[in-house]
Amino acid sequence: MSVLTAVSIAGGFTFRAKTDSAVIVRGQDNKMAKGKATPETRVQPGDTISIAEGWF
């Protein structure tokens, strides 16, 4: 599943969402890793996706 698919399942982007700016937090081997993601980035079970907001 991609970031875009996961966001769509969760209800889609809000009008303030920066659709080109996502961050995935992934836990591996009892460690947390954080990295930038594109809409096509694959997500894994347990990942947390954060989408930035734009105000202007």
C-alpha cells in the first residue's frame, strides 16, 4: 500500500494538507526511524504517516 492509498482510506487530504510533504515513522527492531516520503512510498504495518499543513 502506498502513502496515497493509506491517506485515501483514512478519508483523504484536508484543504490545508501539503500533498507533496509526508513523513513516515517506522519502528524496526525496537528502534524508531523517521523519514520523508512521497505519495508513492510504500507503507508497512505499524507505520505512522504525518502530512504537513500549509497555511498560505
